[in-house]
Amino acid sequence: MLSIMIAGTVYAFTAVTVTTTLTIGEPLAFVTATGTLTTLTCTGTGLTVSCTGNVSPGQSGTVVITIANSGSASILVTPSFTSSSPDLTITDPAPATILAAGTGVFTFNVAVSPSAVPAPATLTFSFAR
């Protein structure tokens, strides 16, 4: 503590400290999944979503995923995918900037091999910033 005495009066100077914890949330979130490949049924919201659909050998079409940016700044989003099946050919859409408080639409082209063996296949679509 620092004290200063002036003509018999004592003044005390004490610092005031405020500590604040801020939780920074993820601004990107899933909105919808549609497309021409199959009708998708999706469950979940925000960051974790699971969708299901049925396809046949030789079928091709699109999976269209809409992502929202709830942040106050534009974000460059890079889409990617992984597949558990070599019988699926998928084309990534190009990275795109999603404006603040806006949405971005990402179209993945998907083709199922005509010789695909009937079995479940998992596609994981990811959106990185």
C-alpha cells in the first residue's frame, strides 16, 4: 500500500482489480442438409449432426449442406470429407467466405460406383475455419 502524507492527512491508494473469464463460442453451426442424391434425415443441431439416407449402385447426385456463421466477422470456411467406402467418389466444394451473421451453402458431388457392394458407408463432412 502506498501512502502519501500531506499536511497531516494520509491518503491511501489501493488498486482495484477485476478478473473476467470469457468463453469464446464456435461461430459456425449446421443449418440444413439436402441434395439430389437422396432424401436425408438429420438429427442434432449446431456442431454435431447425424444424417441418414439410402442410395443404390450407380447413383449420383449432390449433398448440399448449409452452414451458419453467428459471429460478428466474416469467416473463410474450408469444406472436406472422409468416406468409409472406396465405392463412393466425392468432390469437395471450394472454400468460401461466410459473412458475419450469414450462411454459406456447400455442394458436394457424390457418385456411387455401379459395382458397389450393398453395405453401410459413412461420409463425414467437415467445415474448418
